[in-house]
Amino acid sequence: MEMTRKAFIQTLAGAAAAASIPISSASESTPAPAAATKMKLGATVYSYGADIRSGSMTLEDCIADIADMGGEGIEILGEAHVPDYPNPSEKWVAQWFGWMEKYKVKPSGYDTFVDSMFYSNRMLTTDEAAERLAVDFKLANRLGFKALRQQWPPYPADNKADEINAPYVKSKQAMETIMKALPAAEKYDVRMGIELHSPTQLKSGFVDSILEVIAKTKTKHFGFCPDFSAFVRRPQRRTLAGLVQQGARKNIIDYIASAYEQRLGPEKTVAEVKKMGGNEIELRYAGIAGVYHLSNNDPKDLAPLVPYVYHVHAKFYEITDALREYSIPYEEILPVLDKGGYTGYLSSEYEGPREDHTTSAAIRAHHAMCRSILGITA
Amino acid sequence: MPVQYNILDKGFKNIRQNGQITGFQVAVRDAYYRGIYLPIIDSFEVTIDGQTFAGDQVKCKFRDNIYTQKDLQNHPNERWQWLEPCTLMVAKPGGLKPGFHDVKVVVKERISYMPVIPAVRTFTAKLALVA
């Protein structure tokens, strides 16, 4: 419709005025979880390693991204994400809390490591290991963390036969380290969630030894951090594709994948692949105990541990178009945690092909999946 | 060559001491997802245009401090911080000619929870030396 220039400018001004009236008291509609579950979604900045390495994202960008997708919890590694670890400046710490405030997120989990093979000529003593953990606990407390992804200290297994599950083994020295670190955990108000990562067996002397200590001491500072790599039903598609590229034959790789799904175990699988005339690559894959063969735990076996779960690594590799994790039965695992009374964070930990500029989309798909399984609609 | 983030262009140069070129230096960033305390480093090895340097021939510089590889064991509270460079200082009288060089760096670290100790990472790059 024709109008005078003056009238046109007036319509623009009118439109601008109308647009400036907020439609709600929230400045932007960021999805917030409804009361479908008490568990909270977040992510570990570890997922964004490629983006940070290439310079396309800063730590703040990662926090902003997690907040933008509706995440509430931020997990970091002290040894990666804290400048001048373990002694960041007061200025940086103030900035950290500024980011928590600005993006309306909370510190969810802090990752600790035990470098038992610290020196070339000897292992750390359990005293030294516990002292170094105390340094992390102090920093975690300084940054507002209450829960830790605590690495089970990698010391030799009490029973040599358990070494196939290393480092997730019953170990006198590992337990000693944790017990020596416990007073510092209490002092700094942090909870050691021992990561149950593949190749952990949930039904094992390892897990039982932890449950025994918790029952005996009634401690509230030592428990678990399940990592969903412990519930891998079938190998990642890209792992299999990569093996074929390296010279493995599809029929043999398919056999190994099915052997894994049936929990055949490495010895029997290797024997079978030998009969099939397997080449070096195929035999090596058949024999990988650890992050493969022994990580097919039944999610139901997580149930007795839930009262002692302080943090969760919601590990994922590939979210399909149907919003399911290709290898990991989220629809079976999440209800076990939820019904078991876990109210902490599900921290997305992406271990698919982390390439620059692809992490955000991957984590968003992961959150969309978790929300759909948990019935979070807002 | 494909994009790589581990061998840096910045810092690749000859080392001059008292008017002589005594070697060359090249900076590396680790491929690991966290920083580590120095004693955890098992070794650095540098191969330049097919010639390999190791042990006492390669010193390492973290921030402002230079160490021999053996001496790393004596610094349990110093770190190779995540994404920061380590400058490897290689003894090679006469240094390198200006122009392109094939660089390979092998880093070995005792990462305690991994199935293979030490973890071995190999980085390669074609770098241009100015002077």
C-alpha cells in the first residue's frame, strides 16, 4: 500500500514500540525442566575439547552453550579448564562465579585423577596420592563444587585374575588412598563419586569392596559416579567402520560385534575369529578386553548403587535420528537412576568424533533424547 | 598436509649462543585432554628430516624454565599446562637451513589408567624455518 514517507516511518516506529514490550517476564524462553524428574541436565566441558583446542570456543563459550540448551550443571576438569591449575588467581575465580551467575548454571562435578605412575622409578605412595587429591578437593571447594568424578586410583589388583578389568579392580592400595583422602573430602565438603567406567563389572569384588566401606563407615563423602560406557550393548558404528578401513573384513567385524552383544568374552571370541582365519586387526579387536568386551553391564545392576551415586557421566557416542543412543540403552538406565532417588546431575560426556564445530549439536541431541525419555517437556 | 594442532609454527627457529648456532627449537602442544605434572613425561624424541634426536640431545622448556629430560623427575609440582606449548631445544651444531623441514615429535607419557604404559603420541608436520 502506498503511503507517504512520513507515514511509513511512523509504522516502523509503531512496530518497534510493539516489539519492545516483553511477552513474558523471562527475557528469552530457555527450556527449563518441568517436575517430571528431580534429576538435572548439564554437560562436561571435556566434551568441547576440539572446539577449545582450535580456538573457536573459550570456557565461557562452553558454559554459555550448555546454558543456552537448558543445561543447569557445568562440569570441568581442574587439570584442563582452570588456568594456572591448581592455583588460579582470585580474579579468575571471581570471574568463574560471575559466569555461574550470568548464565544461571551451577558447578555440577569436578574431575580428579590419581597419577599413581607419577615417577619413572616408583609409584606414588598412598600418602602422596591422598595429599595430591586434597589439593584438588580444595580447588573444587573453592570453585563451588560439591561432587567429584573421582578416578579409582590405578594400583595393582589384589587378585591377578581381575587385571582384565584394570584399573577398576579390588585393590588394597586404591582403597587406602581413598580412605586417606576421606578427611580432606569431609573438610572441603566434596563427595568422591568413584567413576564406574568401562571395563567395570558392576557385580564384582571391586564394587562390593566400596559398598562394604560405605556400609561400615556410613560415609556421605564416598560413593559412585556411573559412566554409561559401562552399559555399551554394541560397538560404535564408527569404530567398526574405522576397522574396515584399516583392513578388517566386514563379516568378521560383524561376528565380533554380535559376540560382544552376547557377552561371549574375549577368549572365546578370539578363538572363534582364529578359526575364521582372522587377520591381525581382526584378532586384536576380538581380544580387546576392557573398553569393549566387559562393559555390557545390565542397567538393573545399577539399582543397589543409586543411593551412593553423587554424579553421573552421561556418556554418549552417537544419537540417532530417532533420538536414541546407538550403543547405550538410555531408556533402561535413566529410569533406574530416577526411581532410585538420584537427584543430581546427568552430565553429558560426548565421546563421538569430536571435531571442531560439531560438539554443540551432539550435546543438544543428547539433551533432547534425555528429555524425551524422562518426560521433560518445558 | 592436514590441519594439525600439535607442532607449532611459532617457535621454530635456530638457537644462537655466543654468535654460534648450536641447535634448533620447535614447540609442541600435547594431544591429551588435560595438563600433566612434569615427572609423568617419559620422553620426548625429535626427528628432523629423518635425523632423530633423543635423551640428552633434547631439552624441554615449559613457560620460562628449561629442563633436561632426566631432570623432569625432580620437579613434581611443575606442570605442562593444558594447551600450553613445550619448546623442545635440540642440540645440533649449525642448526637448520632456512626453508621447509619434515618434523616428527614422539611424546611418551605414563598415563596411569591406560592399558598401555607409556602412552605414545606421534606428531608430524612440515614446517618452514626462517632463521
